[in-house]
Amino acid sequence: MGYKTKEWRNEMRVTVDFNYMMSKSLGDNGIKDSELRALKDKAEQAFDYVAKNRGRDDLFMGWTELPYNQDAIVADILATAKEVRKKFKYFVVLGIGGSALGPIMAFNALKHLHYNELGPKERGGPKFYVEDNVDPVRMQALLDVIEPEKTCFNVISKSGATSETMTQYLIIADILKKAGVSLPDNMIFTTDESRGNLIKIDQSFGGKFKKYVLPDGVGGRFSELCPVGLLPAAVLGIDIKAMLAGAAYMDSLCSKPSISKNPALACAALQYITMLQGKNINVLMPYSDNLKLMADWYCQLWAESLGKAVDYAGNTVNAGTTPVKSLGVTDQHSQVQLYIEGPFDKVITFISVGQYGCEMPIPHGCEDIPDVGFLGGHTMQELIQAENKATAYALMRAGRMNYTINLPEVNEFTLGQLMYLLELQTAYTGALLNINTFNQPGVENGKKATFALLGKKGYEGQKNEMDSAPPLDDKYIV
Ligand code: PA5
């Protein structure tokens, strides 16, 4: 891929068009230039906060440096991926949340939409599955279609203490042991460098597992550009260097402390202004099946990062807006009616694609039926793009705020840009809100309650507390 030439990078540049957020398009429903100007100092402070703390492990800002500091790791990953592709028929990610959403998002974005159904030659790599749940039916379904001895399992968990991932591990480890397979032959761990249960398991096998490090300063939801995402992507034959180059390129496009020159800061400012107006629903609507799971990945990034009870000053703020995933054009026939006529409580972000992987001409036919005949001679690409533009326009005409992230095409380089843009946008928004973007106390509380319910040692206090909660009343069960 020619990502090293300046011209190509420019051609593949991801841009943000926020005309339909502004009063020039929306009248009184839009943001005035003066409101953006009024945010100038605060936006600069948010920019400075992120710039000043780049790479700091103690603040979980190690993700900012991932495009630059992984040369040796990338080389190692590429070598491992080559072996895995040769040796295994299936590759399965065991993980959840930040350890699963990135790998499956990149798979969806960059591989054939029916990849697993292709023959081995067309696929060029192992069949690929990501288990990001503990639904027993899902686990059984996986076991029905893979051959565990011919499968490489990538166990991804920073803490090695996540019940879901460790349950998946226990089930697979048991199956492999019973099949006489030595676990290190069929498993790769991606985990903390020195702590956690996967490290203990590895030690009990004499350090025989192949391991990749989930760096200290990188939280799960910001981890797609470290081995969490890079190994599965490389196994799938995705150009991970191009993905990292895309992220670095977006970083360079976001190097100015100005809303009009920094796309991530612009998006953060728009989200922040609209949050203060009470618009508490944040819809991400890619017009591309390849980017459908980008919306899932983004929902976690946004929700877990910004949904916080208190700010740094100790005030109760209950910050955050609710991310909603939507797919164009599919959800035009499901959600868009609400977006156009329902409450004025949403901001819609479209992701548009300039050139799809194929255009798919629409043949002529039914010329005597005007409602159908007009379609002939166009392409599906034209149709989806026209519907995307038309929906943005219709929303604008109805006074509804929306903006568009434009991808010239979906490839490794543009995906890297998009991920980094959304990560930076989230970090800037957190800084504008003066909250800790990188912790997740709410999720941790849920994890502890699960431990208590399943009788884990050390969680007796939590169990007692749960037992002493008011009993459920039958009259509220119908
Ligand atoms: O973003 C996060 O930090 C979380 O979603 C974690 O990725 C998730 O809870 C899994 O944690 P772990 O990687 O420790 O198993």
C-alpha cells in the first residue's frame, strides 16, 4: 500500500464536515460561530491537557504513542502471524469489552463480509471468531464449528481476572487438555507485562506460552492499536503497519490547538456544546456494512470513557451522553423517523465512504414501472451515497444537528485515522468535562458484584451487602 507517499496520504485523508451543526444551516437550532469562538480558551486547555500528558502510563495515556513505539513488537507479531496462518485452521479471540470489540471491528472493516464462508484460498488465513460473551449457546455454537486442536486461541485480558474471559479460557483449556494438546501450543496470551492470572498460568507452564504485552498505560477500550488488535489483524493478513501509519497521520492532522484546524478537537467541541444544551444522545451512523461494528467499538469508547459520576474537582456531574449505534441505510427504515421528528435530544454523526470496495451496477429493467425503472443504469454505490446525503439533508431541514466524517475509502490507513480521531475526540471531550476519561469504576463495581454472587473468596462483604438489599416484591412481578 502506498501510504508512504504524501500524495496518497492526502488522497486518503479523513475529514469532518460539520456544516449541518451550525446556525448557517440550522438557524436557531444550530451552533453560532460566536459559540465556537467562546469555547476557544477551554478547547485550547483540553488540547494542552492531552498534549502535555501524552504517553503517560500513570494517566492511561500510553495509547497516544502506539503509532510510534512498536517497531519491534510489530515485527514479532508479523512473524507469529505468519506461523499461525501456516499452522492453524481457526483463530479465536477469547476476551470481552476492550479486548474483543477492537479485533472484531477491524475484521468487519477490512475483511470480506462473509470471510468465514469463503474457501481457504480466497480467505488466505484461518477462520476467525471473537467470543465476547459468556452466553453458553454462543460458546456451544463456536465449539460446533471449530476443531479445537486446529485452533489458535488468543486469550486477551489485561487483568487476567475478568470472569467472562477466564471462563472462556477454562472451558477451552479443559477441551484441549482432554484432547491431549499442550496448551502453549495452541494459545497465545495478550496481557499485562508482569501481573495478573494469565502470567501466573504461564509461570505454571514454565513460561512456555507465547505472550504479548498489553502496555500499562493502555486501557482496554484504547487498545486496538497495540497487540490486542494488531495480532488478530496480522493473522487475518491486514496491513498493520498501514493501520498504525493512518493513526500517526491523524495525530499529525490534530496537532493544532484550534477547532478550525484540528478535526478531533472540532468534534469534541461540537459534542461538548451540544451536551451542555441537553442533547444527551450521540448516534454514530456509518453508511457502510464494513463499518457497522465500528459503531459498537465507538459506543464502548464513548460510554465507558465519559460516563462518570464526579469530575476532577470532586463535583457530582453524572457526565456523558448515550451513544447509539445505527447503520445506514438499514436504520433509515427503523430509527430515522425518530431522529427527524422526535425530541431534539440527539446529535447524529455519519460516517460516509467516497469509494466502496465495489460499485455494483444496477441493471435496467421494469422500465414501464417508473418507481422501479429509474434505478436502472445507476450503481448501488450511487444509491447508498445518495441516501446518505439525502438523510443528512433531511435532518438538517428538520433542524436536527448532524455532521459527517468522510472516509475516501475503507482501508487500513483510513481505519487507523478513524480510530485515532475518535480516541482523541473522546480524550478532548473528557478534558473539556474535567473528568477522568480513562477509568471505569462503574464496570469494576459490576465485576465485584459478580464475584460476590459466585462466591469468590474475599467478596463476602459485598455478598452480605447484596443479601441485605430489600427483598424483591412479588407485586412488581407480572
Ligand atoms: O475498556 C476496558 O478497560 C474494559 O472494557 C476491559 O477491556 C474489559 O473489562 C476487559 O478487561 P480485561 O482486559 O482486564 O479482561
